[in-house]
Amino acid sequence: MQSAKCKIASIEFQEEVVPGCFRMGLSGELSGSPGQFFHILCDKEDFSYKIHNLPANRLSLKKKPILRRPFSIHRLREGGIEILYKVKGIGTRMLSLLKKGDTLNLLGPCGQGFRIKETPAILVGGGIGVAPIFALAESLKPSSVTCLLGARTKNELLLTKEFQGLGINIKIATDDGSCGRKGNVLSLLLSHYTHLKTIYACGPLPMLSSIIKFAKENSASCQVLMEERMGCGMGGCLCCALPTKTGYKKVCEDGPVFDVEEL
Amino acid sequence: MKPKIDLNIAGLYLKNPVLPASGTFGYGIEYEEMVPLDQLSAIITKGLTLKPREGNSPPRIVETACGVLNSVGLENIGIERFIKEKLPRIREHNIPVIVNIGGETAIEYEELAGILDKEEVEALEVNISCPNLQKGGAAFGNDPEIAGSVIERVRKRFSRTVFAKIPPADNINPVALACQNEGADAISLINTIRSLAIDIETQKPILGGIFGGLSGPAIKPVALRMVWEVSNILDIPVIGIGGIFTGSDAIEFILSGAVAVQVGTANLVDPLSCLKITEGIKEYMARKGIQNITQLVGKAKLSEK
């Protein structure tokens, strides 16, 4: 059953970019904007489910994830999207085992994406957080963008070549100093931020927290893509609550991209 | 012949026996673009309280083997805003509205019932089983006397159908009886089971509220047993809830004594679950040559009696 938001897509390719991190191409009637996400059932679309009457308990006995998992749009292409993900648990593990030609059940595009400003941009991506940042980079004029990439080590750095391929100026920081500056991306931000630039960031929570603090102290225009454990992805279950100035907001519906002023 | 699957609970007409469980389908209208809401037998709203509630601190959800733990803590916009902003929009879909109500004191339930009696609301579901509250919630539903007194107060003020949603307590039978005796028209069971998940890396509970309510396929056998037992001792109908994902799951509940079912966790995965499960029930009945769903209610128990 497909509807405006519930879609079936087929896997066009799946490749391991660095150990434990996969890029998957999905084709189907998929659209969206940078910062939005798709809520994916991490198992082959089970067509027998369509007869609504599996033998009792079959669904529950199969060892598979129950809830959907949210994945940011990594690339928007003609006739499909790409996602970039790191294997963290059973959902992403199942996803990583799927092959070209397998089909997936997706809900989306979900949530509010980045609101692109006219001003020069500083993109900040930490770890797997570069996934949605790349979609954003592709939609911006390369000459007005500086991209700051952070990772724990050189081996875990993602997409450096791809960003360079877009003609974007990149700066790198690694925790162990194995590539670029030793330290976190915040130190890069301190060197590259100038007034009137807009910051767009996604990455691990400690990194985002320091960027949010920086943006507030400098009254910088800044948008962050936040994460929270999610249920329905449609604003119905109120599970993905994020504390904001005006009370809890839903990451799935009000976000995942938030203006720092709201936080 | 088209199988007959509609039913009537104390004046509440349901065109099929599959309802979305409270809290798993928002106020319904979140899904209007994706789900033909008029095909549902009714909407059961997110739990509502007199005053808006902020809910518990995140994380509020985590998956476990064959189940999901949640700790939303009854976040809601409060009854006033619900009536003003949501109710008229749900009404546009021409389906019965069942409002799930909660509170920290018995008086709160009574006031809510009084307010909602004046609104276009077909039924109330009295939530005395939320595992995620400091006060009220399951603390009420675990005690037959308090459960009964809450239902009595609601009954006094609300003139139409009243469901009591009770927790999976050890003394579920006396609690269910107390609700029946004080005028409940049906019993919804079970709510989620209070439980815990730990993150061994941070060495802390995963959920912000520490404990959460377990739902999903993991609780289905517990729920089935309770539906069986409670429906044995009651004269009023039982609505079965607990890990229903497919038509066959629903049939199991009906065979165990439920006249209708509610679908919770499955809605989080697929908002069309209620409709698909209804189709599944119809297919099963056609396959077995059953004309009226009432023929199936409690059928698994016939040999026992």
C-alpha cells in the first residue's frame, strides 16, 4: 500500500564507504529537501504482509527491528535519494545486509529541513553527521561555502573527496590529529566564523552543544540538525521530545532542523 | 456473503472491531493525509488531562527484543485546547470520538467527564493504567477500591459510553469487577507493562523517565491471558490490547473473549495498521465461513466451560 507519504523504494546500490559505514542508493518516487529524513523499516519489504494474515506470531518471532529508523537525506537525485549511515544497532545492521534490487518501505519525507539563507555558509559535520550536510552542500553555491569536517581519526573521516569534488573549501579536524587540525571542529569554527555567515551543523550531541553555545554567545545565525530516539516519525506519539525555550518540541515534526534561537 | 464485523458497545456503534490505542495515533488528524480516517471505526485520542502536561524528559522511547518501551508521561495540550483546536477537526471525518482521560486525582477525572459530557464526544476511555506517572495512572488502576471510585465519579458526570482502561496488575480481576460495578460499559486491557532498559556504555537507564511501559509483540501472551480471565468473570465487553500487528493477532484476542481490539505499537510502524488488520479479520472470517464476528468471541474457551 503506497500513499503520499508511505513509499516503496528499491535499492539501487549499497557500498561500504569506510568500515561500518554504508552508502545506499534508493530509487522510487522520493523527494524532499536537505535536512528532511525518511523513516525506514530496516528489513526487506515483506509482500506477504499485504495479505494481512501471516501465520500467528510470525512477525514477532522473526528477529527483526520493530520500529522504523530515521535516516537523513544524504543526496537528492533524479528518481531517488541516497542515505549514508553507520551500523550502530540491529536496525542499521539489518539494513547493511540488504542487496541491490531489494525493496524497502519508507515514510517520508518527514520533518522540516534546513532553511537556506542568502548569506555565506559555514557547514559543520561531525562523524556520520556529515550525511545531511552533504545534501545541503549540493544545494548551495560552492564559492560561498566553507565546510568544517570532524571525526575521531583519519580513517573515520567521511566525504572529504566528495566535498572537494563540489568545489567546496574544506577544513578538517580529528580528535587524534591524524588528519587536519588536532581537536574538535569547534576550534575550526573559532578560526573561520565571521559575522554575517550562517552556520549549519549536524553531528554528535557534545559537538552540537558546543556549537549552540558558540552561536548564542556570538549571536550567530545557526541551524542545527538534532537527533532523538523516535517512534512514529509523524508527530503522533510525542516520543522524540526536545527541550526548547517554549517547552518540548517534536524532533520528527518541528525539526529535525532547529534554529539555535529556539533552543 | 460479506462478514458482519460491526458492533455496539452500550450505544456506541463501531463499524469494525479495530481501534487505534490511545497515544499511538495522536489526535488522529496528524494522519489525515495518509490514512482515510473515515474508514476507522473510531478515534481514541491521546490521553488528555485538565491542564496541559509537559511530559517526561527524553529519551522517551527505546526498542527492546520484540517490544518497545515508552515513557512519554502523558504530554498533552490540556482539555481546553483539545476542545477548541482538535475536536472540530476530528469531527470533520465523521467518525466517533473516544476521548482518553487521565488525572492525578479522582476529582480531575470527574471534572473532565463533566466537561466532555457537554461536547460532541461519543465515549470516554478512563485511563487508570498509565505506568509513567508519579501520581494517579496505574496507581489508581492497581487498587480495586480507587479504580471503582474513579469510574463512579466519571459515570456520574458522563451520560454516554465509558471504557475503563486498566493495567496488567496481579489483581486485574477485582479491578475489572470494581469498574464494572461502578458503571463502566467496557474494559480496555492491557496498558503497557512497567519496565526498564539500561545503557551499559553510560551505565544509566536509557529512558529519561527511568521506567517505561513495555508494548508490542512481547506482551501479547500476557494480554491474551488477561483478556481470557477477565472476560470470564465480567458481564460487560472486554476490548483486548497488547502487541496486535496482524489480523491473526486480533483473531487470537477475539477467540480469547475480546469483542474488539486496540492497536498500539503497530501504528508507530505503519499508520494504516488498523485498516490492514480489519482486512485481515474479514479474510479470516471468509476463509472460515463465519458470518458474524460475535460467533468468534470467546470461542477458544468453549471447551473449558
